[in-house]
Amino acid sequence: MKPTIYLGLGGTGNLAISYAKKLFEEEYGKGEIPAGVAFLGVDYQTDMDEDPNLASDIKEDFYNIQSGINPRQFYQIRSSQYGEFQWMFESNTGNIENSISKGARQVRTTGRLYSEMILQDFMAKFDNVYNDVASILGDAQTEHGVNIYMVMSLAGGTGAGSFITFANAIRQKYTNQIMMYGYGVTHSVFKAMDTKGNKVLNVASNTIASILDLDYLNTAEINNPITITSGINQTVVNSPIFDSFYVVDNKSTDGKIIKNACNLCEVI
């Protein structure tokens, strides 16, 4: 079995990988999933691993991103003293929380800020998971030897804000050792779940922004390099970060509407 990591970002991503894990458990038994297959759920909110909607227990696979740093103070100091985070819209700075554990709250730029704050810690965790699954190859490690399936919502704050930051960091480190596939859920299912629109004010604009970023990054090539800034660090992208990326809405091929994120994540 090819070494594979199922990486879920935010609530939607965690839900999707819990369904993937459930399928493995049904096939092999709980605690008997083959070596070389790993699950990693990532979120800023501390209770995500206990979500009753999860199809399988991902507590041991869940990386609860925590930081003792006050994000609001961090942004104010780093932006004023070092000129970081030039991409942050001034009108969005009021949405930055005093604690990262409160989540990004559907604000995509907040999710990006948090992802850059904890990027080093995230990569340390991801490296451990990567080394575990890649170890089954031994000395036979080859090009494109590890599959990474990354799932997130393109409509919220955590997944939509962090997926490019995390994917770029993984690609920069592991280059052609991996194949990376993205699955991004659009705003439609969240609109269907909240018909009054009281809780999904930003989902459409977040989705559009996420797709525009993806389209732009897909133009990267040797003769058209794109520079991505993270904090004070810059990386140059010479090819698309994802090998494939699937944008998922909530309408089936026969026109049926999926009205619940749990059902959609099960499909994914």
C-alpha cells in the first residue's frame, strides 16, 4: 500500500478524514489500519476532536494548534516593527482574536495569520507523521512515493485561510517526493444548512477568494515564478503546489442537493 496521509484542516477537513478513517476501520478493524496510512486533523479550536458528528475517533490523530501568544498583539508588533502581513486588509484587523483557540470565525485572513504564526509547529508535527508513513519504504524511497490528501472548506476561516500556507510549506520541503491532492468544499452546503444566512455571512466571498488564489498559483512555472510571503520569509513557486485540486459543491450529477456537511464529507 502506498504511504498515504489524510490531512484535514478545520471542521470540514476533520469531518472528512474521520469518514476516511471509518472506511479503513471497517475493512481492517479498529487499531489495525496498515502501517503507512496516517490521519492528521488540524484545527485551532480545542474541542474539534470531540465533535459528535465525527464518524470515527480521531483524538489520537488530532493536532490541537495552541499558542500562548496573543494573536492581536503579535500582529500589531510584527506589522508595525517589521512590516509583516502586508496582505492583511485593515478592515479585517478587528477580527483578530486575543486567543488562537477561539478559531478564525469565518474570516479568511485571520485563518491565514494564525497559520503563519504556528507554521513551524505544524511542520514539526507533519514531519513526524510523514516520517512514520514513509518509513515503510525503507531504502526504496522513490519520486512521488507518498500521497497526501488534504481536505478543507474553502468557505470558512481556518481551512480557507491556512490551506495554501500549509500546502506550500509541505511542497517546499518535500518537493517531488510527494503527490498532493486537494479537496475544497465550497459555500453551497453551508448556505443550505443555514437558510436564513445568519451564520454564513462570509462563506461565498471566502470561496471566491480561495478559488482565485488557486487559479493564480496554478499559473506558476519556471518562466513565471510566483513569490509567496509568510511572515518575513519568502518562497518562490515554479509550478502548481497541488498535483490536482478538486472543488466540491453540494449538487450531485443528477441534480440532487446535499443539505448537510456531514453527508457531503462522507461522499468526499
